[in-house]
Amino acid sequence: MAAVKRDNFGSRLTFIFAMAGSAIGLGNIWRFPFMVGEYGGAAFIIIYILCSAILALPVFFCESIIGRRTAKSSYFALESIAPDSKWKYLGLISVITCFIIDSYYSVVGGWSLDYLVRSCSVGLDAPSCEAASSVFGGMASSVWEPILFHTLFIGASALIVIGGVKKGIEKFSKVTMPILLVLIVTIAVYSISLPGAMAGVEYLVKPDWSKVNTETIAYALGQAFFSLSLGVGCVLVYSSFMKKDENILAAGGWTAVFDTMFAIIAGFAVMPAVFSAGLEPGAGPALVFETIPYIFSQIGLKAPVVSRIITILFFLAIFMAALTSAVSLFEVCVEHLVEHRKFSRKKAAAIFFSGCWTLGILCSLSFGVMSDVKLFGDTIFDFCDSLSSNYLMTLGALAYTVFVGWRMKKADVRDEFTNSGSLTANNKIFGVLYFAIKWLAPVFIVIIFLTNLFL
Ligand code: TRP
């Protein structure tokens, strides 16, 4: 069953770096803080952690088990375990979903690069929130600027993926991940030290349960899946490059811990600053791009150099995090073509670059000249986002758990999870995990999905 001439991640640590690189992204620094702000602070964080541990982690292990066992990309992995069945189409849907996510994700990635360049050059000075918001609106709704940065962003992810798993992805994430951690911790420390920041800290640690309802739970679960890159084969494909003697439990566990820790630290980097400036935490998706420049330029009135440096570091962090995540989405697509058509990585990357570039341009223009073009009532960007995060990802996650829990042989699942019985701790928890995979995760995902659908 061993694959021919396939790269592997060098060690468990480099696998975790790469996997954390995929997991930690805009979802942590951009999406998580504004969701915490909109859905009730600490209460949302607690529900999010529970969703990650009880529902998302089992899905992670499912993808990891399929990937490592077959050492193939999603389509062929499913086909080799369930030959002559329709399961392989789940792999194909995963590739298409990654393609859609990567397209709109690269638009936001492009914005972060744009803001990084601006903060290094002209600065992001915003005398008022309205001014910051009109800068952001002006940028996002213009035609050429976001397209230029989208192109650069997606080009950078393509180049890293062309480099391969070891020389591209592993090398890049090994360097960026530690830098990213230092950056975000620095910003959090700075943010907490601002006058009046304690109200923000309190908001993040004192739960207000009155704001919690089924919607909160649905969003927390969606966020947990998005943040851990689940349901679309990213974990599956990365795990297919994991060595046979690695520990799936440890690798997945550490990835989830880093990802969650990172999201929470990002919350501490953003919220205290928001409260310190006397702003509302529920600013929504604009939080990072509008509120942060305003806050930092307010501080800049007293300490211009420090504030400029922190702004640069902030957008550098977002850009780097976004890039390592986009790389994983791109890799799923490229690996599929490489295995399916025996294309070179370069050729496969060129094909997906063109596709994501085109769809991304439509997404980008939907903030401006194409804002009237609606698909089922949504702009193209919102449609791509909601189609992938609300439906394709959740159903994909469900399908992977059903595949491992109901289609694969239990003995094979155990064999892969415990490295043929040699890992004692994995053996001990296998019963609980298998229950979570077979019953808990699928049942809850269906309930939450349906609640969300009819909300
Ligand atoms: N997890 C990344 C983030 O938090 C985004 C991402 C990468 C992703 N791969 C994914 C989201 C697959 C969903 C599915 O920003």
C-alpha cells in the first residue's frame, strides 16, 4: 500500500508546525475576535473550546486516520479504502470546497497584505472610526488595488506549494509559526497594558450566559471546524505525509491546543485595545481592518513610533497566518491533480492559480462594481463563504466521521490510531474516541446543522 516516492514531513514537530500553519489563520486573528465580540465574550469562548474538544477533534482524527493509512490525497484515499463505491466523490467535493475557500480567503489575505504595505509606507492613520471605515471601504470596493494584492497573495501560496511538502510547506511553516507566536504575544501584552484595557480582559474571562442561544452554539461549532481546517481534506492530505511511526493522537492534540491557544491570545490582542478605545466589541468582520487602525493611530498621537511598529507587526502577523493557511487549501487541490493526472506540481499549481485567481477576482469585485450581482440573495463573496463554511464544510466533516465510524472496519481504525497497538495511551482512549466518532460527533453535527438551517 506504500505510496511511491512521496515526500514526508521530517518529524512530528514539523508536522505539527505545518498543521498548525494550516489551522492558525484568518480564522484565529480576524474571525475569532469579532465572533467573540458579537456572540458574548467569555461564554462564546467556553462553548468554542467544548466544541473543539468534543466535536471537532474527533473529526480531525478521522481525517488523519484516513490520510495516514492510505498515504494518498482525499479522492484516492477514500477509493482505496472503499473501492467501487461513491465515497471517492466526497474527496472530489473536498477539492472543490478547498478551491472555493481558497478563492475568497485569498481576497482577505490580499487585504492583509495591502494593510501591511500601507502600514509600512503611508501609514494607516485614522483620526476617527468613520475615517478608518471609509479607508477600508474605499480599498475593498476599488477595482485594481485588491486584485493586485489578491494576485500577489495567491501567487505566494502557489510558489510555496510548488516547492513541495518538505522544501516548501515544511520549511516555510517552521520559520513562520514561531515568529507568529512571538508577534501575537507581543501585541497582546501591549494591548493589555493600554489604559482602560482591563474591561476588555474582563469581557474575555467573565462569561455572560444571557447572550447564549442555539445560534451561539452553531456559530461556535462552525468556527471550531473552520479554525481547525476540517471537513475539506486539508488534515487528510497533510496526514498522508505523516510518517507511519508518528502518534496521531499527539499530533492532532497539539495542533488543536496551539490553534485554540492562538485564537484566545488573538482575542487578548484585539479586545483590550477595543475597550481601551471605548469602542463596541461587536463591530463584525470589519473589526480588525477598521477598528485596529483607528485604535493604533489614537495611541500614535502620544507614541507614534511604538504605534507604527505595533500596527506593522499586527498586519504582518495576519498576513503570515493567512498565507500558511491558504497554502494548505492550495495543497489539497494540487495534490489531487498530481495524483489524478500525473501533472507536475508546477502545472497543477498553475491550473489552480488561474482558477482561484478568477473566482477570487469576482469575490473581490463583489465589494464594489459587482455588488449588485446576487446569488441566492448574497454577493459572490458572501455566497462562496456561506456555501463553503455553512454547508460544504459541515457536511464534509459529517461525511468523514460517518466514513470512519460506519464504513471503515473498527479494527483498521484502531490499528491506525494506535500504531498497530503499540501506543498504550491511544489504546486506552480508543473506546471513547470511537464512540465520539460513531455517535457523538455525527449526531451533534446533524442537530446543529439543522438548527442552523432553520434558524
Ligand atoms: N483554518 C484556517 C483559519 O483559521 C483556514 C483554513 C485553512 C480552512 N484550511 C481550511 C478553513 C480548510 C476551512 C477548511 O484561518
